[in-house]
Amino acid sequence: MQSETKSRVDQLTSPAGHPVAVLRFEGDIASTSKEAVLGAYQSLPKETTKLILLDFTRVEYINSSGIALVIQLLIEASNAGQKVFAFGLSAHFTKVFTMVGITKYAQLFASEREALAAL
């Protein structure tokens, strides 16, 4: 049974001093996750949000519909001139994200610390 997707937004500062929005997801990401994934992203102010981290450390499962939502988010971010980085994916989902081409739109990191250091 699929668990409900939850999301929250944290504001951090990169080691270089840049503001960073962190979208933290929890639960499973599927077709029912549109509000948690896209709604959270679309609530960010486009003018001031240039760096975004996607936190998948508390995500158990992502199905093909969930991957489509992530791709939609990445395309919107790319069109808005935002840079997106993701971290906390299991080895399996790191491989899946790479296979479907998500790495063209977002760099993948093992941890939040590594992702922040790359900014």
C-alpha cells in the first residue's frame, strides 16, 4: 500500500552564501503526489529562488507516475533558469533517475552536505 506523500520547504544558505530552497519529500511518490511535489515547487518565488535541492532521504518508493512529476518539476525549473540538485536517493533510484535522463536536469548527490558543497 502506498504511503501518503508529504513535503515541506526549508531555506538554507550554501557554503558560498547563496540562498537555497530545499524541498523535503516523505512517503511514496506516485500520481497522487502532484500537490506535494509540484505544489511545493510552484509555491517557491521564482524571482528569488535560483538554487533548489530535492531531498529524497525519506522517500520509500517512486513509481513511473512519480518520476513523471519529478521530470515536470525539473523542466519547469529549467525553463525558469533555476538549478536543481537532488540527494538521498537509494542506489536503485539513482540508477533509474540516470537511465531516464533526469541527470540532464539535476545533479545527484548521496547527501545534503555533498549537494550543498557543490553549490
